Amino acid sequence: MRGVILHAPGDVRVEERRDPRIEQPTDAVIRVAAACVCGSDLWPYRGIEDVSGPAPMGHEYVGVVEEVGSEVRNVEPGQFVVGSFFASDNTCEICRAGYQSRCVHAVPMGGIGSQTEKLRVPLADGTLVATPGTPPEDLIPSLLAASDVLGTGWFGAVAAEAGPGKTVAVVGDGAVGLLGVLAAKELGAERIIAMSRHADRQKLAREFGATDIVEQRGDEGVERIKELTGGLGAHSVIEAVGTQESMMQAIRSTRPGGHVGYVGVSHDVELPGLELFFSGVHLHGGPAPVRRFLPELIEKIWQRRIDPGKVFDLTLPLDEAAEAYRAMDERRAIKALLTL
Amino acid sequence: MRGVILHAPGDVRVEERRDPRIEQPTDAVIRVAAACVCGSDLWPYRGIEDVSGPAPMGHEYVGVVEEVGSEVRNVEPGQFVVGSFFASDNTCEICRAGYQSRCVHAVPMGGIGSQTEKLRVPLADGTLVATPGTPPEDLIPSLLAASDVLGTGWFGAVAAEAGPGKTVAVVGDGAVGLLGVLAAKELGAERIIAMSRHADRQKLAREFGATDIVEQRGDEGVERIKELTGGLGAHSVIEAVGTQESMMQAIRSTRPGGHVGYVGVSHDVELPGLELFFSGVHLHGGPAPVRRFLPELIEKIWQRRIDPGKVFDLTLPLDEAAEAYRAMDERRAIKALLTL
């Protein structure tokens, strides 16, 4: 089978890989229907994260179950499934508390690589959620979004305690930030301020429910959020970038007692203790426990209540993965879907 | 009147100060019945925080109202009152959300100095809570504790979401940490692990409800907490020190999805973003909104359900304040009460 391998920064190739097989009785093997490139794939692609030797890429996937191990009970061959970027048993104490991405048996799917024709999914019973049936073609992008980028934006909104009566600000206009806007809207937020300086992303943010756009960044962006919130700051801020500037922008845009939900993977971030202390904000985030939200998100997509697949503004066949990476790296695309 | 003034690190004196008077129609003036020395008073005393010129000291107080401004409605002369270390209007949006220490009109009482015979309290209606009557002498230490150290430990426990079924670890065995133990117990925690290597403080921690004592610190302390919690970490950790080591000890002792409540004023703390991200913890803290809890805490003290005044293991007249500071600085006393 064919799959995407990163050899060095900027050097992504589609190569022959060995077909996966059931290794553990709790495994499943799925035929991938669609995969995609994540903002976090760009960190090693850009050389900001170390690349040591050829690495299989991708951690987002939807597909059809081909084979299951002898202990798998919850999914069966032929079912269309969505999984998260961390395999999880969904039964340990951490999973039951809703933190499946930190399951005591968690397996990062990025280490296996989902930008490929077939994928071994460990802990299939805990990881995979079957859709109500075979989805129509046009729902596949949205179901794929649920695998990470929607689930991550959703977690950001939940961690930021977005909800009725709340003003929510979103730092970051990538796919996660945009779907944070969608999540805040679905969770009932009263006012949603998207921070973006790109017309196409502003447009999508408005489609997803943003009521205000702030183009300023850094201290100026913070000032603007304060102006829009009676000097107090937003109740809830979703941070979807992961840099020092974006984290401080998020913390400073939040009112005392408010909530920051941060889902951008932190890179070279150091939070100053004294400022954080006196900010009085709640800070919660990390790798999103997407599995917690999957049943609810699949249901909303199936009912066509939400259309998160709109974040895919570039669709290419798997064999053109290198162009998908380039387009995202150069910000010509918000998010690229790979068809199989 | 006489009051405590810090002239330079280590140089605390009791001197003549001008009697306070009503300056704003929302002020009250109280005759202080008891004040005390806070762990945070030791930062400037030790020269770790800058001291610029003579500074009035103290921000904890209970006393009897002597005079009120023309707009004060909720308290009247003759009432015994407890106040927080931040004066607050208790009516702004931030106060109504329970964050009175970050009231839009907040006044830090430390700038006025409560280690004194008489004290002007701004925003008296929002700040002061009257007790049900004149308290018996033996309740005064506990009521004084409510003014900061109990309210702060309580906030730490609330921020850490201590409650039924939870294992709570407490980093720091000063008065705040010890009262964090008491708060966790009152909030219904199942298991409370006090981290302390001092026999007298361990004893008080057990009296307040600690079920386990951990003497190790740093990485060893974290390992010990993990051992006691099935490898997962505590559900809730109260951080009551404010150093880099104590913050990291708290974060690392908390399970993914768990809660850190941090109430030690941060000094030279930098939180590493990537580690915090993958920890998956909730982080909340800051200057405690003591006013939120005062009515409930006064009621518990009045009913003799809790006895937080036990943290005062040294009682001296105001004139011997210098010795009170020395005793706390040298850790000969957990907390010193000043009588008037």
C-alpha cells in the first residue's frame, strides 16, 4: 500500500509501505476513506520539531473496518468509523473522566501514520466510533474533521467554558480556531469574536457563527477585546495557535475568573507565573480528548446541523500529499483533504 | 495611634501613625481587635520584594466599626466585622461572578496597612461582613483567619475542585496549606495528602483532616503521590507556596484532567508551556476572592464547626510586631497573631 513519509523538513513523499495487520487482539485494520494534513504536521515539516529519520505522517482518519482482532466487540468489518488521533481504551479511570487523549494505554496515531491506504488502529473498541450507516460522499469531509480538528476546536470551547450568555474570543484563524468558533456557537455563546486578518478566514468564521472580527494582534488585539467587553475582557478565550504571543494574547484577553481553553500545541512557551497569578483566569487545555465528543459530533454531522468540513479548501489525491503540505505551509490552504 | 511600618528588609517598627478618618462616603473606620502577619508580608521583609521607603504593613483584620461614611448601608458602628485583604464593591460584574479580589474598584488593604489600632476600610458595604454578634474572645483568632489565610486556603481547595470522592494533595505546610487541608476536608474530600516535613505542622494537618503525610519534595514527592494514587496522580492539588519547585510539584502531582488550585503568590515562576499542555491539568488560582466565602466561613466558625485559629501558634501584643516577623521568618512560628 502507499503512504506519506516525511524524510526531512520540507521533504514529504508518498511511498510504498507494508500493509498493516492485526498485531494485538484489540486492534482493527481499516481501509482509509480520507485523511488530511494537520497544522501540527507542519511543525516537523518546517523543521521546528526534530525529524529523526523517515517518519510516517498523519493522525486524522475515517474509513471502513476491514478486519478486527479476536477481542474487539464494538466495531465490525464493513462499518464506517471515525477515530481520534490518540487510540484509547475508553475504560481506564482517566478515560472515564473524559481525558481519553491521556488514557493510561494511549497510543499516538501519529506514530503509526494515517495518511495511508490502510491503517492499524490499536484499542479499536475504545477508539473507533461507527457512524449510523455508510455516509453519503458529501459528509465525509465533516466526519474526517471530527477526527481531530473539530474535536480539538470543540474541546477548546468546552475548556474555555463557552456557553449561553458568554462572550467568547478565538485566537487563531486556522482550522482549529475556525471550528472553535463553530463549537462556541453550538454551545450557545452569545457573542463570538474571531481574531483574524485574512478575508477568506474571516468569511468562514462568520459562516460558523462569529459576530465580531478583530484584526489586531498582540497588545493591540487585547485592547480591542477589552473595548468590545466593557473593559473587562472576554468570559472565554480559545487559544488555537501555541506560541508565546498567542498564549499571552489569550490570557490577557480573558477577564478575571474567566476561562482560557488552549489547544494549540505549545512551542517555546513560558508562562510568567506572577502575571498568570494576578490574571485570575482558569487555564485548561492540552491534546483534545476527541473521543469524549465523537458520538455527539457524529450525530450533529449526520443530522447536517453542522458542516465543519468547510475548513477543507483543498482536496487532493493521496499521491499529491507533497503539494497539500506545501499549500498549507504557504497558507494557500486552510486545510487539505487527501482522498483515497 | 500606633501601627507597624517596614523601613527596610528586616527592619519592622511600631510607630505613631495618624488616625484614619472617613475619606469617601463609602468608607468605614474600624477599631482593630486583632491583626496578624502573613506569609506574603515576609517577601518584602526578606527583601525578595522591593521595599521603597517606609511602608505600612498588614492586610488581615477583624474589629469593631467605629464610624461609617454617609453612603454606607450594610454595616453600622458597634458591629464586629471581618473583611478581606482586597476592598471590593461586591456589585460589579467581576464581583458578582465571585472574583471580588479583582473587583473593578478593588483596593489592596496592604497599601493601607492593617497592623494598626484603627483602620480605614474603603467600599465598606462590599468589603465588610458583620458577625452575628460580638464574638467570644476565643473565636477571634478563627474569625481573623477568615480574613485571608482561611479564605485563601479555601479558595485553593475550591479552585482545585476538592470534593467527595476526590484525593487532594496539598503542597506547602504554611498556614494557607494547612487551612487548605481543612477546606478540603469540609468540602468532602475522601483522602487528603499533606506534604510536610515538620512534625508540628504534620500534627496540625492531621487535626485538620489530612489522611496521609508525604515528607518528600520535588520529583520524589511527585513519585510518592503517584504511588499513593495508583500511578495516576491526585484529582486535586492545592499549591500554597509560590515557587518554581512547588508549582511544578503541584502540576506533576495532578492526574490528567485534574485540577491545580494555586494560591501561593508566584515568585520567579515560569511555567513551561509544552509540559503544561501535555499535563492536561486545569490550572486556576490567584489572589483569593475571600469575600465570596466570608459569610459561609463566619457561619462555620460561629457554629464552632471549624477551628482555623489553631494556625496561630504565637500571640504577641502589637508593640512586639518585630518579634512576630522574626519568629515567622525563622519558622519558629506558623503564624503570629497581634493583639490590640
